[in-house]
Amino acid sequence: LATISSAVESTNLKLQNLEYRIGHLNDEIRICQGFKIREVPGFAFDHSQEATSDVEKARSSLSLEELEKEQEARKQLLGTLKQVQGDKQQAAADLDGINTNIEGLA
């Protein structure tokens, strides 16, 4: 009877341990599910892909830096383009004013 009681107690302890571990893992799963990442339009993450090597990570980081530099250069070019377009419109308005003045003189 003592050995059966000991076996039951041992099994109950194992069960409690497993229930504790299940609860802990469920908590970790909830935390992970609540984790938000920045969405990138047009990008679908492939969960089946294996982890990349350090070399691939370095290349990816370098590519990201290059893309960020290109984006900044494009922003500067866009600003310059808008300024030139504004100058062009002002010049066209000035030219229209000059033409009006010339017509008034004739």
C-alpha cells in the first residue's frame, strides 16, 4: 500500500509540474501573439524559411542602409523638383505680366 501511495504521489507531482509548465508556456504564447511588428506594405513573411546566416544578415543590413540613403536622396530630389516647379510657375506668371505690358504699349 505504501508503494502505491508513493507512486500516486509521484504521479500527482509530475502532473502538477506539467500543468505549471503548460500555464507558463501559454503565458509566453500570449505574449508572443500580442507582439506587434511594423508592417511593410507588399511584404509577406515566409515562416518556413530557415534562419539566415550572419553573412546574409550583414548583406540585408547593408541593403537596408543603401535603401534608406536612396530614400533620403529621393526626398531631397523631390524637394528640389518642387522648388524648380514653383520657380517655373513664377517665371511663367512674370512672363505673362510682361506680355500684358507689351500688348498695352502697342
